[in-house]
Amino acid sequence: MPATIRDVARASGVHISTVSRTFSAPHLVNPETRSRVMACAETLGYRPNRAARALITGRTHNIGLIVADIANPFFPPLIKAAESQARHRDYHIFVADTNEDAGAEEELVHALAKQVDGVLLCSPRMSNSLIEQLSREVPLVVINRQVTGLPAVVMDVGQGARLAVEHLTALGHRDLALLGGPRGSWTSREIRRAATAAARSAEATLTVLGPNPPTEGGGTAMAEQVRRAGVTAVLAYNDLMAIGLIEGLDSLGVRVPQDVSVVGIDDIALSRLTRPKLTTVATPTAAAGRTAVDMLLQYDPDHPAASRTGRGGGRTTAGDDRRTTAQVMLQTELVIRDSTGPGPAAGSGRTGTATTETGPGPHHGAAPEPQVADPPEAVAS
Amino acid sequence: MPATIRDVARASGVHISTVSRTFSAPHLVNPETRSRVMACAETLGYRPNRAARALITGRTHNIGLIVADIANPFFPPLIKAAESQARHRDYHIFVADTNEDAGAEEELVHALAKQVDGVLLCSPRMSNSLIEQLSREVPLVVINRQVTGLPAVVMDVGQGARLAVEHLTALGHRDLALLGGPRGSWTSREIRRAATAAARSAEATLTVLGPNPPTEGGGTAMAEQVRRAGVTAVLAYNDLMAIGLIEGLDSLGVRVPQDVSVVGIDDIALSRLTRPKLTTVATPTAAAGRTAVDMLLQYDPDHPAASRTGRGGGRTTAGDDRRTTAQVMLQTELVIRDSTGPGPAAGSGRTGTATTETGPGPHHGAAPEPQVADPPEAVAS
DNA sequence: GACACCCGAGCAACCGTTTGCATTAATTGC
DNA sequence: GCAATTAATGCAAACGGTTGCTCGGGTGTC
């Protein structure tokens, strides 16, 4: 029922190869013929079958995007941005959810491999060695993780954690806690490393609690332990946990920020809407999605900005595996709202290094967005 | 580099057709041969190329899912559920975002058509006639809309709106407002119709304000008008708008629920986390996603539960277009939290028809989930 | 006027699978 | 012991495109 290339060829009285070229290499066909073919294609409603094309070109114009949990509010903005960027470049995007399960991740990469030109692996829970191995099957870009030899885009959560700790110590807090994230999370380790260091420089103590599930429930469940730890400020692995913690503390009669200050990470939309509004480290999730797609498609021979001279010069030769191995790091920033306040050692007030939010204005547009071609911070490995 | 069926055939010393049958019709091949082939396939890491298979079978084992806005918290649970259900049946899912743009919807259906076995159209903004036309190009299941002759799954927002209005009037409110949703939304019309009728029966007035963008900002922007309208209770098109409205009212010095009661629709995760916690109409979004996938795959010949006798009996003959046209309606329920309170005409208290939430328990599991095979409420058209 | 050249179009092989049909060997019935 | 059936496999034609190659004919050059 749907029109094929043969139908168009018949209708316009040319060979199918001419029709093919009309679409994939217009300069090779006489303008007159070309317009006739295009007219026929138009009236027949012809669209080339991408699967068939992929069979011979080896390029599917599809991308896989694997995330831990679609419903976790951290991911939708990233998915949206990635999808949008992909579509601008005429790519479609498979989205898959692993439910935080490393096994599912592996299986999904295998299942998707033949159907996509590359896979975006978001906050993977797999081991690095498995990721490396999978990357030999299909091009991979890792988000929120650094894997030696693989292109990656990560948020500088280390910097964010440091800013958060500095903010808290400047407010006069001396006894801090860190609510860790899920086991196997690169981000969680990174936060811990940076927060510990920052606390040490500020001569404050830092109690690490975790690992925990990265959900609201994970935060709520820790309220009791936080109270028992006798700390006056808490940095949580993400906003969801921070919000859950505030809920939990509230039901224990502990007030935020009067009794305990809480800082989240991610700046999900939700954090602007809770009471108190959450002080948090904003991570440029949308930018990460866009950047990751750009990195994956960097050498797309169909794309004008491709590395090739322009006209696709034949099939990629074997050994041409010089895909970028750049690792892009995106800046984070501290957004101070209402969940943090002065600590017992009466601090001077607010730190000067961070953004203090004045209105509901979209500080989103200010997120740094590097060009992949010349990453602002390429980390050695 | 990746192993093809030919590699496996060579390695196991049989013809490629035998390898093919080993996977797609195992009963036709000698058990001994079969296990040898499977062993070879295993060691070579062979996975059949789905695109190639699709070329000849006509079945891609892919589904398209088109939503208005991935980042709108209403959608992620639906996407997640649909993806999960699809994967259980060995389908992959393309997700696309239209940014609330009808033109993008049409283009996406066209672009996806050849690559999928069907498309789930979520809260479409297109005209009904265009949708019908597109459904001749690729099987469609519509979510949150009723289109004559097309399979659909809708939430019974009419019932929800009625429950909400009854709840408010029972509390003693006599002057209500409705914050309408986006133009072209079936749901918005449905809510308006039911709310108007319910208000009339309760001898209350209902002012309709809108249409509005279905976002937090859309709600905030209407705060002034709501105050000016002199109403004591508001039903919003969705939770996001309700929350925005509460914010807006708050900054005008209007307290919720003391001065004005607010009810949302959807029961997104967020609505449990704001202060005051939002009274809202819970819609079974996850169930909708699962059900829609089931409807689309209902006659999947590969699936054990398919309508065919079992073994796929050859190609579908032309004219076998008896895809279900059932329209499934999912029940909604009112969840009473803290954003609604007594009105000026001192009411009796709480209505008896709804769920009053006692704890943070997951009332989610209670969502009704009909079997497609025998829909509980099939609407005539 | 012969030659080299290029433009435009056709030919046919190929991508990785599926599947109707033909072929062979083994089994059954009588 | 022979025809008829059945089981297991091979053969080759699709599916819808792409692309290196061939080929005819018009043009430009000397």
C-alpha cells in the first residue's frame, strides 16, 4: 500500500536508481528529471524506507537512549533535549528504561545495537569494563560517568558539592552529613570525594550516610538517622532525596531550615515548588542531552558539519575508528533558596560565590553549553 | 564486524535458511542441528538484524510514542509504563516530543510510519479528521481523545471533574471557577462539560477562565483573574496549573485553602509534595500507557495471546483490517488532601464518595486496569 | 573530422532476513 | 518391497533501497 521507490520510478518513467539519487544525491541528476521525479514522489506520498536504506548504508539514523528511570524527574528534561537535538539532525530516538538494573542495561545495548547508530548511556550502573566491552559493539556516549577511552559528558558535581559545602560552612555549620546515592553511581562517588575534601578544608565534620536509593523515599527513610547524627546541615545526592528528607524531618518535628539546613543536587523543576524552596546545585541536564547527541553524531557523514570534506567519500574504511574520545564537563552552580539558613556558629551570611535567586526567572538559559568541536574542559581520561 | 546469519551458517555447516528457521520456527529443524546452530550463534554473539527482518515480514517490532511535552510531569509515568509493557512483548519504543505543536505531530507520524508497527498518539492537538487520515497510513491508538472509528484509551476526566465539583459544593462553595486547558484539547472540553453540568445540579455558579497553557506559568498568570472573579473554589485543568495558581494566589496574599480552595487533575507525583498538598483527581496514567500498548499489539501474530490460532498462518490478507476499534475508558478518583477546605456556606464537611488520603501509602496500585480483551466500558463512538 | 571528456541515466550486485517450493532421505502402510 | 507420506534441509526469490560501473551521446579542442 505505501509507495515504494519502484512506484515512483514507474510513474516518472525512470529507473529506480535515478529516483534514489534524486533524494540522496540530487546533484547527480538532471534538474528537469529531478523535478519530475519529485513531483511524482509528492503525489504518491513516497517516503524512503529508512530500514531498507540502513541495510545497505549501515546508518540507521536512529539513536538509543538508555536511562535508569524515566519517571525520575531528573531525566525527562535530558530526554527532551536529546530528542529535540536528534530530530533536528533527522534522527529518531529509542528510549529505554532500566529500572536501575545493570543487567537490563547490558541487554538493552545488545538489543538496540543493530538498530541504532549509537547509544547514549545515562548514569549507567554497569561496571566500567562491561561498558568498554559493549562499546566495541556499538558507539557509546556515556553521560554522568567517566570511562577511560570513551566519549562522555559529565556534570561537574564535584564543583557543585564543594560550593554547597562552602555555602553551608559559611553559614556557620560545622557538623554536616552527606546522603549518598545508589551503589555503582559515579556521581555519588564524585560528590563524596569533593564534599569530604571541602569539609576538611573548612574544618567541619562530614558524616556519610548511605548508599541509598535515589528517590524521595530514600530521603525520608534517612530522617531519623540524620537527626540522630546530630548534624545541622545535610547535602543530599539529589533533590528528590533532599525533598524526602525534609518531609521526614518535618514529621519528626525538625524544622528546615531553622533546625537543619538541607541542600539538594540537580535543580529539578520540583525544587522551586516545595516549601521551603530547595537550595540546590543546578546541573545543566538539557545541555548534557544536547551535547551527548552532538558528540555521538560528530562524524555523521550526512551532516554538513561533519569532519569529512563534504560529499561522503565512500564507505568508511576499516580502522577508521577515530571517534572522539573527548570528555566534556559541564559547569554546575549553586542556587540558594530557602532550605538553608544560619548554623549554630553564627556565620556571616551568604557566600559570595553563588547565584542567589531573586525571582522565578529562567536561570536555565544561562547554563553553559560548550561546542563539542572544542570542548572547554577535556579531561585527560 | 557484527555476526550475520551467514557467519552462523558457515560456522555450523548449514544453509542460512536453516539458521533462520532455528530462530523463527524452531519446530521445523532437527533438535540436533538446532542446538548446534544455537551454540554457534551464541559463541559468535549473533543477533538477528531486526531491520532486515522487518523488510520482508513487514513487522518492525517497534512502536512510536508521540507526546506533547516529555518534560511535563504528566507524561513520564505514561512513557515509562508504555516502554515497559512494550519491552515485555519484545518491542522497542520511539519517543518523540511535539512541543504542543499540531504540525509537528503530523510530520512525526509520517516520519515514523515506515519504521514502526503502530503509533501511540498522546493528547494530540491535531484535528480529528487529520488523525483519521493518518490512521490509514499506520495503525494508531489515541490516548486522551476519542476519535470515531479509532481505538482509544481515555481517562474519565468527566467523572473526575464531577467528583471535584461535588466535593467543593459539599464543602459549602457556591462560586466556582474552572481554569481551562490548551485549545484543541479533548480533555479540556470534557472537563468543562462535566464541571458545568455538576455545578448546575448543585446550584452553584461556574466561571470558565481560559484557554490557558497547561503549565505552572499558565496557572500563576491567572491568579489575578481568579481573585477578581470573586470565587471561593477553583478546579484547574491539571495539577501543574493548580500549583502555579496556588503560588500566584499566595503572592497576592490569598491563602489556600483558607480563602480559596483549589483542586487539580492528574495527581502527578509533585502534588503530594507541595504545601499545601494538593487535592486532585487521580488519573491512571501508567495504566493508560500499558493499555494503549496492549491495544496496539492486540493482534500481534507473534504473540501467544494473539487472535490467530497460534502458528502465524501466513501473511495477513488484504482487507483483514479488523483492528479493534474499542475505546477504553479508565476510571478516575478524587484524592482529598490539603488544598481544599470549607466554603462560605458552612458545609457538612467531607464528601463520602472519594478517597481521603490517610498516609503516604501507594494508592497507585489500586488504579483500575482493564483487560483489553474485554474492556469494562466500551464507548459507542 | 577525430579524439577525449563529461553528463545523465541504466544495469546489476548487494545489504541480512524470511519463506514458498524443490529435493532428498527416512519412515510408514500394506 | 514398493508407493506414499513425512521430516529435514537447501535453493532462490523476494523486501526497498544504494552505489560502482557501464554506456550512449553531446560538447569542446586541436
